[in-house]
Amino acid sequence: MTADQTALKRAAAVAAVTAEVRDGMRLGLGTGTTAFYVLEELARRIREEGLRLRGVPTSLETERLARERGIPLIEPGEPLDVAIDGADEIGPRRALTKGGGGAMTREKCVALSARRFVVVADHSKLVRRLSWPVPLEVLPFAQALVLRTLPHRFPGAQPTLRLRDGVPFITDNGNHIVDLTFPGERPHPTNLAHALKQITGVVEHGLFIDMRPIVYIAGPNGVRVIG
């Protein structure tokens, strides 16, 4: 990540926290490089302004970072006021691909628990159409079945088991990740999201469709809001 990208991610995070977070809120705390700067700004406001808030982390890593910064945490339960997270890519109608860090299942649960879903990103994440590999969280027991099923359900698609240091990547839920690539024609995001949910053994996928988040995009000319 370049210094410029770091500055843009921080700018988007600060703008979103400034505009969206109020005293006493229950927040969803996202995972990833941009969401990290959200945690940094929340911690600063807690220290310097006495901001009172409670957060639900979307990953064990976010939980660790929040605790280190003195951000109070709560268990998932009651509806959240705002969830703030990043995205791997942002397409038309604010459809998202998430899951580069493997946390998309908890991220989606938290986003759907919030009255307002906010995404922070730098301008490089805006795309004309979603094209990233789609991450799928898969039960280890069903991994072979899913890997066989996907090419039959989507001819030409290429499923790949995500590895880390030569062994399967393990999510915070104890599952594996399969990244699904479409070298050729790709189904419409809504149709693809629906079809993936029907595959036995797939716990969740990284397409965030029809959730219409409020998006804070940082670019060379400042931060703009979409939505």
C-alpha cells in the first residue's frame, strides 16, 4: 500500500466517523486496511472527546485491535446504529465484493444488523462492474463437494481453495475459503448471489447485493459521499 493510498484510506475513514458516529451509539466494526483507520479515529475520539460507544467486531483481528485501543465491545444481539466497513470493490448500485480477508460472513451479519451500513474506501475501489474472484466460506466437510459442484453450476468458472503458507486458510468460524473466478462471461451479480446461496456446503459468499450502503470515497480532490 502506497503512502497516497494510506492517506486516502485514512481520509475516508475520518470523514465517515465524523459524519456518522454520535455519542452513545452501538457500532459495527469492520475488518481490513481501511476499517483499521476507522478504529484509529474512534479511539482518538474516545480519548480526546470522551465519546461513548460500544462496538461489535467483525473478526478476531478487529476485536484484538479494538481492545488494544480501548474501544468497548459488546456481543451481537440488539440492532446496531451504524456499521462501518471497507470493500474490495464497489460496483454499480453500490454492490460490493468483500472477503479478501476472509471475514465476509461476520461482516454481512453485522451489516444486516445495522440501521445504517457505511462503506469507506479509496477511489481505486470503484469499478464499472464487479470482477474480483468471489470468496465463498465453505464447510471443510463439504469442501470437495463444493469444488466439484461449482464448475457444473457455472461452466468455465474456476474455484480455487485459498491457502496460507501451503495449508487451507481458516476463517474465524473454522471454515475454509474458496475463491471463484470467472475467466469468461460472469452471471449478473444478483443471479450469482442467489445461485451461490443454494449450494450445499457454502456458508456465505462475498457479494453484498442490494444492501445500498452509504459510501465514503476518498480521491485526489477530497472525500465524496455516494448514496
